[in-house]
Amino acid sequence: MRRLLLASYAAYTLDLISEWFSKPVSELTAAVITTAADPYNDKSFVDVDRNKLVKMGFEVVNIDLKNKTLSDLKSELENIDLILMAGGNTFYLLDHIRKSGFDVLLPDLLDKGVIYVGSSAGSLVCCSTIESAKRFDDTTIAPDLKNYIGLGFFDKAIIPHAQKEKYFERIELTKNEMKEVGQEVVILTDDEAIMITGDEVKKVAKM
């Protein structure tokens, strides 16, 4: 049974998946994939997510998709219980997901019981499309990315960080643009996430 938490900001909602852990957290290893943050000077948002995992009791390792092969990733993720795909530039991230072969590997990992947690861009890449990021992230940073088709684990588009006033206008414009092409959008504040447990999909919120 596949289990994914597609969050606006993972650190705020990670506690909601404690029911998914089959053994004590202290016996679990989490991989934080940091690639999406590469284009940013300030990567503190990745540290917040990583620190939350540490606080919960996970052993945490960092993994970068850049310049990796599918074989490399199979080896690095072999004994991982949870993957946290950190935020950053959605287009840059999807480009490296494809180049590394992570898009090929992830379905197998999910089927083996690995939990996937997306944070912002890490959630958007799991949607049917990442078109909803166009007004928020720089598309030119991924010139090799030929289309914006996502990994398809969630059939709607996501717009994260919806509580931020600076995004209000862009959110409304994006909602209208997506509606015109028949794409449903889910808006998430940093206290909200989409929880996918097998065929069950629900929107959840931090208590």
C-alpha cells in the first residue's frame, strides 16, 4: 500500500503520519533529498524539515539527485524507511528527478513500503502536472525540461503556502488558468497536506 504525504511545509504536518510507522521511530531512517534547494542561497527551509525528522527520532541522511544514476539511487535508498523530498524550485527538481531515474525508482520504493513526504516543490512533482508552479518558480532554471508532466501520484495540482499574502494574487490567477485547461487545484496552507494511503486520499491539517 502506497503512502504519501504531500505537504505545503512538511515540518508542520509530519506528526500526522505517526500512524504509518510500524516500529519505533528511533529504528527508522529518513532520507532528505535536498536537490530542489540548489538554486537558492538561503536553504534554511530544508533545515527546518530535516530538524523536524531528527526531533521525531529518525536517523537522517542527506541525498542529492544531481549527477546520480538509477543504480546510485537504488544503492543509497536501499535501507531507507522514509523519503522527504524537500522544497525549492519545482522545475529544477523535476528535471533532476528524470535525469537521475528517481521517477523510475520511486514507484518500486512505495510498493515496498517506503513512505514519501513532499514539502512544497517535493509535493508538486507528485501531481499530474507542475503547471501550477509557473507563477511562483523560475522555469528558465531547467532549460532541459521538455514538459511539465508530474509523477502522477495525485491527480490534482497543488498550490502551497496559501496563507502568505504575497501569493494571494498569483494564487487566484493560477486557479483561473488551471480551470481553463480543466485541471483541478488544491490550495494548501503550511498547516495542511494531502495524505494518500492506498486508494484513500484526504486533505489533513495540523491540529
